[in-house]
Amino acid sequence: MLFRSELKLVSPSEKVKLRQSLPLRAEMAQKGVQLDRETISCSICLDLLKDPVTIPCGHSHCMSCIKSFWDGEDQRKSYSCPQCRQTFTPRPVLMKNTMLADLVEKLKKTGLQAAPVDHYYAGPEDVACDVCTGRKLKALKSCLQCLVSYCEKHLQPHFESSKFKKHKLVDPSEKLQENICSRHDEVMKMFCRTDQQSICYLCSLDEHKGHDTVSAAAERTERQRELEVSRQQIQQRIQDREKDVKLLQQDMNAVNRSANKAVKDSGKIFTELIRLIQKRSSDVKQQIRSQQETEVSRVKELQEKLEQEITELKRKDAELKQLSHTEDHNQFLHNYPSLSQLSASTDSSSINIRPLSYFEDVTAAVSELRDQLQDILREKWTNISLTVTEVDVLLSEPEPKTRAGFLKYSREITLDPNTANTQLLLSDGNRKAELTCQQQSYSRHPDRFTNYSQVLSGESLTGRCYWEVEWRGRGVCVAVAYKNISRAGDSYECVFGLNDKSWMLDCDSNSYTFLFNKIKTPVSGPGSSRVGVYLDHSAGILSFYSISETMTLLHRVQTRFTQPLYAGLWPYYGVTAELCKLK
């Protein structure tokens, strides 16, 4: 059976047992007989497990052996496995492994089992005993002082002689020569921290003289501490990454749920829209047919009257024709008065006065509605498409560091005349706004700010956007707002920055003030007549920058936006503010 720990971990009483068992075991090795118990033996006492316990790493030991071993580690406050060196904090609670105890008892009853003779001989992949002659046995341990590997039989003197008491035994290794100094042919028991290499004692007196040198054991202890710190960091990173994986799984589930719900809900909405259009189509069709019946009935009625009149006139014409051929003058004069009078004519002025009007105008009106719906769908579809493509589950991209980086997200923004207060003069393609004392002739519109000289952009802002505002004069208020911000009246609900539907940076000469929901925040920064605004809608980031030769962050907001945003301007009196062209 192989050692699973260093000799120094074995207690004196256990060493006696080991020495007593070695001759018998060596003899059994020569005869090719093996105890079938390696897997259920203690790696400390090397005997069958007694009251076996299994520690957290999975290795098993005698309860008394592991207790004694851990008692020696109490000062370190961490407890390790003698077999794999894994450490545990705090000291694990030991519980008897009843299943393993039963297996040990069964093995004791079955006794020895025959094993192939070759079991103890070294193979191509094994470390062979350096002392054996002829066919070599497997090495049980390697000695770092002797630089020799020993089988179980030849290892016995290391236990019987006090000369070997301080020798360091390790698991069999073929790299023992790497511990020999190539220059002095001495064991390298020291470490040069200056040159970061293992050295022998003579090296420390020669070319490494004056260097920072320590024993290899001391350096190992130091590196072992660093190793434990590294392992703790790795374990922490593993835990962090496992948390991230769980969060991503939650995000993925949320994305799937949200997408399925959006597909279902949008499908219902489009179905309702189609049903509404179909109903309107049916209503138009019904109105056309109803009007068709009415008009056809009127035409038929008039047609029948005219046909009756024609018949009556033809009859009257025949009578007059016959009267004209009467030769008796008296008879002619007697009948003429009654036959010459005509009945009242049917009124047909409506036929001749105005041109005919059928249902072509209805078709034109429906066609106009179709065009309007196409325009609305085209405009709104852009917003819908942007909203879909800008769904971003993963962590948002970091905010750009340079103006060139911000310009990647620049948006062409114009001001919506339907929102502009009547004292704002819009110009330059609705990109400039100037506050004047003259009322502008804007038409009435429900989106217009009635009491405050404010204006919003016509374009909605989602995803990552960047724009810049430049002004001439004292200052301007640069804002973003939801579309449902109040427009009419003089309440705070209409004013940028004084409600929970808008965010505003007040740029007054060389000073700045940020406002949101009536809360004012003084902002320090270099004065400039140009301000950049960066929006990462999905990440809830809104940043304002002073723009000159460099960009300086003035204020950043971290929140959660629930609706698309619109850029807003509120110029001071006599100031012209402009949404700059950046592309």
C-alpha cells in the first residue's frame, strides 16, 4: 500500500506499527501477495480504517488519526487534508462513516486475497526503487535528502535508524535530480529571492552572496500562504461568476417571458386594429349601400314621374293632332279649350343645374385615410423597431471617454413646432429656437406649451443617443422629458425639472444647476456656450458635458426611464439656442 502523506505526519506509536508491518508487507511483495485493502486504509497510520470518518474533500481517515493531526494545526486556525492538502475553515465536525466501517469489518473477515505477481513490480509509468537489483519493485517513497526512491523493503531503514529521522520523504518522483545543484552537486535546500531560483548552501556563499536567501522550506511556507490567498480569490471569483450565471439565467428567463408576453399582447392589439379597420370597412360599405338605395329610389321615382308625364304628353299630342284635322270649325273651337291646357310639368331642375355626383368622393376619402394610416404606421413603426432592437439585457456598454466616442451615438434632432410656446421663434429647419417678445402665429395644438417658453423635439429618444446644444446670449435650460409632461397652464407639472417627468440642466453664464422633481443640485464645471447630452436609455444613464477644447462631465443621472424621452429647450430672453449638426 502507498503512503498518502509525509512521514512527519505520523505519530510515534503509529510509526511503531508501520515498522512492525513493513517486513511482513515487503515479504508479501516479494511473493506477489497483496492485501485487498488499499482503498480502505488510513493515509496517516497506513492501517485499516478504525472508526472511519470522511472529511469534506472526500478522503477518509481513522477518527483518532485525523483528530491528532488537526490538533497540531490548531494554532494555524485552518485544517488540511493529509492526503490532498485541501484546507478547511472552521474545523470540520467529524461523523463516523458507517458504510465504510462495515466494509472494513467485511475485509477483516475475508483475509488475504491472491494478487498477480506483477502487482508490486515497477512498470514503464511507475517510479522504480533505486536500490533493488534485477527486476525492480515500485518505489513507495522518495527521499529528498538521499535523492533516492525506495520500495517498501528498502525504505525500512528510514524508520529504524535515527540517522534518517530528519529526512524528508515524499511521494515517488522521477525528478529528484532536479533538486541537485548542477554546479556544486549539492542538494538545493535554499531559495534566492533576489534571483527567484533554488540554490544550494555553497551557492549562497558564492555567486548569490549578499542576496536575499532563505531556506526552501521558509519560501515554500510563504508561497503556500500566497497560494491559499490565490485560492481564496479564485473561489471568490468562482462564486461571483456563479452568481453572474444565475443572474444571466434569470435575465434570459425574463427576456423569454417578456418576449412571449409582447408577442401575445401586440398580436391582440394588431388583431383589434384589424378588427376595427374591418368594422370601419363594413360601416362604409353599409353606408354606401344605404345611400345607394336611397339615391336609386329617388332616381326611380323621378324616372317614373317623367315617364308618366311623357305618356300623358304623347296622349295629349295625339288628341291635339286629331283636333287639328277636324274640319268642323265649331267643333274645333268647342274642344280646343279643354285639350290645349297642359298639366304641371315635373321638376327636373336638379338634373340640369349641378353635375352628377356619385361615390368617387367616398373612394377618395378612404384613399386619403389609407395614406394617413400609412404615414402614421411608417412613423410609429420606426419607434417600434428601435424599441425592439434596443432591448439590452447584458450590462450596458461603458460611457465613451472621448468626444469621438460620443459622436458614434449622435442623433439628428429637430424641434417640434406643435410643442413650441408662441413666443419661441423656430428657424434653420426647426433646429434653432429664440425667445422673443413677439407672438408667433402658430395654430392651436394640444401639444403646445401655453405658459412657459419651452419646446420639445419631434423625435423620440431611446437606446444610446448623443446631441449637443449651443447658444448665444446669457443662457438656456437643456432638458429631456417624457411626452406626457403637462403642456397647458402654469403649474409645476408643465415646467422642465420641477416634476418627475423631466430632467433639466440650467446653464446660466458660467454656472450650472441641475433640477429634477423640484430638487436643485448645484453643478460645478468650466463655463462654455455648448453642452453635450448623452443618454443611455436602457441603462438609465443621462449625462451632461461642458464642451470646449475638451469634454468635462458636469452631472450624471442614474435612474430608470419608463418611457421614450424627448429633448427640450427653454432659452433665456433674447437667447438663440441651437441643436447642433454633428454629422
